[in-house]
Amino acid sequence: MKKLFFASLLVLTCLLGLLNSSFTTTEKRPAGEFYQLTIYHIKNADQLSVTNAYLKNTYLPALHKSGLKNIGVFSSIDNDTAADKRIYVLIPFANLQQYETLMNSLSSGTLLKSDNSAYTNAAFNNAPFERVEGVLLKAFRDMPVLKTPTLTAPRAERVYELRSYEAATEKLYLQKVNMFNEGGEVDLFNRLQFNAVFYAEVLSGSHMPNLMYMTTFENKASRDEHWKIFGADSTWKRLSALPQYQNTVSKADIYFLRPTDYSDY
């Protein structure tokens, strides 16, 4: 009887060990980050100057001091001529609690205690922007953490390409997300060296259902060559022809950006 008891105890111990090992392995997998993408819509050079000065001299230093890092700040390549000039700020968060902490510290004034900037103290009839658009995102399973690009060209030559893919329905949107993860589109971008910064689902935004991602290139010629190779790739041709991925994008918006001189990358 004692032998049976000890034998059973040994089996139970082994099973618990396997279960603990499985949980440990799961816990070690990187959790997906969250991203806040803030888009400043601006109408003239004065607004650009005031908002850039605020972001460079006040906002980003405060974010860095609070422990946040890898913050990207980008300008539309056509800001000189566009009627809707834009500045994009991308902040990664390890979890939603970190995001909530930042929002609370901003609303309470504890993050920017001595902010005397022209941006913050602008008059109602001389605002530093036309509107501010906010997007909250969750990283894809196959790229759970933001990756800063390894580019060597001067910042003024680099091309950062931000894409937003909308879908007609939630079901079709989820199929497009599946195409990136289970379908292998993320792996394809990696193989072709698109230097992606992130791929993410939009949790809250003005164009839902949609996903967004950003790829980066040394210059415009490199960008065009990469996409030419992508379109001719046999893996892409096979993947894009699969029935389950048909009609998953109803609208694609493409934004060409450059990093500001004070962006983290």
C-alpha cells in the first residue's frame, strides 16, 4: 500500500512539475505592448513651430523622466505644402496601467509642473493646432514589442511609412490581422527587411475597424524597391490569393513621414 502511495505521489509530482514548467514558459513570452499614437493637425508654420518646440523642450523630456522610452516623433514629408500639416507622436507602453498612469499625471498636472510654454498658454484664438487625434493600439502577436529601426541615412532622407488598413466588417478586419500573424505576412516583411517599427490593432480610433503598421527605409528609392520586390515575391502572391484573405481591406491610407531631429529614432 505504501509503495502504491509513493508511486502515485511521484506521478503527481512529475505532473505538477510539467504544469509549472508550462506556466513558466508561458510567463516568459513577451507580453504585447500598447501604443498611443497622437496626431496633431496643423494649418500653418507658426503652429508647427510652437507645437514642435513644446514636444521637443517640454513634453518628451518629461516623458523620458517618467521612465518612458523609444518615443517616436514624425512629421509628414509634405508638411511644407500640405493644407493639413501633421506631427505624429508614438509612445509605447508595457501595459494599460502604464498608459493610465501617464494620462492621470497629465490631467493632474504632476507630469508638467512648471510648463510655461507658448503651446500650453496659447490663447483661445491663437491655438497651436487645429485638432488633436488620438489612437490607442495593441501590438500584434507576431511582433509584440516595438523595434527601433537600424537605419544609417541622415534623418532628412529617411522614409517612415505608416499604413492604416480599414475593413468593411469586424470579421474581415480580424481576417486581415490573421493574415499578418498566422498567415505569415509579418515574417514576409521581416525576410524582405522592411525594418518595421510596429504592427498593431486599433483598439480606439476614428477609422475602425482598422489596423496600423510602420515600416522604415533609408530613402524614397529604397522604399520603392522594397515594395517592388514585395509585390513580386512568391510567398506574397500565394498568400494574397488565398480565399480567406480576399476583400479584407476596404481602404488603405498611406502616410509618408520623417523623424524629427528630437525623435528617439
